Amino acid sequence: MTHKNVAEILKSDSVLQEVELKGWVRTFRSNRFIALNDGSTLNNIQCVIDFENTDETTLKRITTGAAIAIKGTIVESQGKGQSVEVQVSKITILGDCNPDEYPIQPKKHSFEFLRENAHLRVRTNTFSAVMRVRSKLSFAVHKYFQENDFNYVNTPIITGSDAEGAGEMFRVTNFEDNKAPVTEDGKIDYSKDFFGKETNLTVSGQLEAETFAMALGKAYTFGPTFRAENSNTTRHLAEFWMIEPEVAFMDLDGNMDLAEDFIKSVINDVLKNCKDDLAFLDQRLTQEDKSKPQTERSEMSLLEKLRFVVENNFKRVSYTEAIDILRNSKPNKKKKFQYPINEWGADLQSEHERYLVEKHFKCPVILFDYPANIKAFYMRLNDDGQTVRAMDVLFPGIGEIVGGAQREERYDVLLEKMKAMNIDEKELWWYLDLRKYGTAVHSGFGLGFERLVQFTTGMSNIRDVIPFPRTPQNAEF
């Protein structure tokens, strides 16, 4: 007798084969039909028991959520909805589940309720589908970079530098409450702390990844990053995963090519390998859309959105051109934008990015050459002295999904920019060294993995695409 998972059995046509199965009961009806799921697929398998010859105490223990082992024979299904089912010859209860206490009963639950039960929510159809897609996407990311000769580098989680210069960092300290030593001028004396200096949780692995690109040619990081931004929104997490490739001898055009090719490749991969899960999530989104007012409904289904990205060339537009389009747009003239666009230099908001993608160009957009004063210190200054070689990739329904740039490779220019932005050159001496010893043009980008999962699954809240979300006032589980 072979042990098989549900996905294998549903795909196989080996009727009358004897099998052994283990999984969790989704439903048990008429004292006869068990819908069994083991997480290998969205679909349950129907297991039919001979209840007249099954011990009554065993029947009572077959409840939603219980873990069971089944031995039986695969037969053609008499009912609708499945081609095969299992005729049960033996059933063993592996783990009971009290139906009066089990939170994940077979009914509709709000996502808020499921977040409060994040340790069990992956047993629902929606979350099992989302997390399988997340897993496949993660593998596709590594596959893409490995097949394109990138070297995977694990950059530090504890760091002394702020790569973004935004100051939204979680401090790491070994000092006990109210017992931190102070210097003569009353400031905390971090020289006595564990690392001998002030340290934080990383906001990005980019700066360290650049050191690897400048030795190995192509490098990428894919790991956790942290932002102490007090944002309680559907788009922000305090702990999330970042994908950050860095490539030596590559300029901004090469960077845009890489970002487009990478995104298309990983989404293609998931379209090929997660058909059932994506079809289910597509349906879920269509249903959710029906409850919204017409103006808020998406013009495309989830699968259409994914194909839209894979099949369209990304439109490349300079920031300056984008500002002109936005300034002259209907919503701007009719004061429909929450943040009106009046002049060059404005920081674009999600509403502007979505307008460009969904209404104006009707395809994914890459904006480039942003004003220097709204971008980070490490981006290469253009000859006009006003703009930097930065680029953002904008998607339908989500706005910015990728942010990248050609890095400033000139020592003196980088030093000037750091001074202008009050970035401590003593802290980043090693980063400046890269510009002293064999400097060269190089570029890279960062992509928040959860934003990619969100886009691919159609989930509207970023907290629903990471196993255990970390947000302000919430570090449960």
C-alpha cells in the first residue's frame, strides 16, 4: 500500500489502487463523507466510510480540524465535483479537534478574525492558496538569479548603517532598562554596548550587496528587512522580505531590462506552477469585487492582471514627462487627486502611479531620472545636477513595486552628497572604499517580496501574504 498525498491521488488515474492517506478533516457529512485535505493542494479528496460498520466512538471523533489516517481504495467518484474518491477500509484518529472550541469552522471568516488566529489560518482555502503561491514565488526568485549566474549573499540583519537615510530603524541594544551608561554630555554611551557602537535592524542589504557585486560581478540578497515606521496601513509591514540584486558594469538601462525580465519570469513561473491556487484566488477576487461600488472595482481579473504584466512591454517614461502628464490630467484639473500635482519636484503618491499605469499608458510603467532631493544619497547624479539615475517600476492596482538606481560610483560626488544629507562618512568608510579601489558603473534594485506576493495573489492587505505579520502594536505568535 502506497502513502500518497491528495494532489497525487487527484492527478492519478490509477483506480482500484490501495492507498494510505493522512490529513485534516475539512467537513464530515451524513456520517459518511469526509472531505480530507493535507495541504498539498487546494482541493479536498472525498473519503467515503461504511458508517454501519464503523465504531460509533470513532465516528464522533471525525470532526472539522481532526487529523486522521485513512487506508482505502481509489474508486471512480459517483458524486459531482471530483473524478475519484477513496473507499475507506480503515480509519485512525491521529489528533482530536473539539468542534466547540476550534476557531476555523467550515464557514466564512473575516480576514481580521483570521489574523487573530494566524497559527490556524493557513488551514483555510484562501490562506493555503496564498502561502503555496508565496512558496513557489520564493523558489522562482532564486531560480531566476541562479540561472543567470548571480551569487546569493546573506547580508547582515544587525547593522550600524542606515542605507535609506530615512532613520526609521529598530535599535538593537543589550542595555537593561534604564541602566544604559551615559557619556559626560548625558548621551547614551554605546561604546559600552554589546557591539561597541549604536546598531539597528537592517532596512536594506543593498550597500553590503554592492561590495559583492564589485568582486563577483553579480550578487543578490533575499532576506528580512525592518522599518520602524508607525504606519497602520494595508501596504506596510514592520518586518518584510526584500529581493535586492546588484550588478557591476551595468547602467540604468541594463537595470530596467533586468527588473522587467525578472518580474516577467517569476510571474510566468507561478502562472505555470500554481494553476489551481491562482484560479481559486481569481474567483475570490471577482466575488470580493462584486461587493464594492462600481468605481472601486478592478477593470481586470487577477489572471488578466498577471498576464497583462507578462505580455506587455513596460513603458519607460522620465519623471519630468510623467509630471507633465499628471499636471494636465483630468483628475488633477478637477481636483480629484488627494495630493494635487502643481510643480516639478513633487514626490509621487500611489494614486499618481496608478493613474499612469491604469488610465494613461494602460501597461506597466518604469519611471526614471527623479529629482535628486527626493531620492537616496547613493544614486548617481545626472549631468544636469538636478536629477539622479533612479527608476521605479509601477504596476496596476499597487503602484510602485520596484525601486532601483544606477549607484554613484564617483568618490568625490558621493562624498559631497553624503555631507549634504548629513550621512556619517566614518560610519560608511567601507562603502566609500569601493569608490577608491577599482570603482566602476554598477546598478541594482530592491523589490519588496510581500508586494510581489500581494500582486500575484490579489490580496488587498499586505498582512495577509506573510505568515505572521509584524505591525505597530502587534507581534503576536
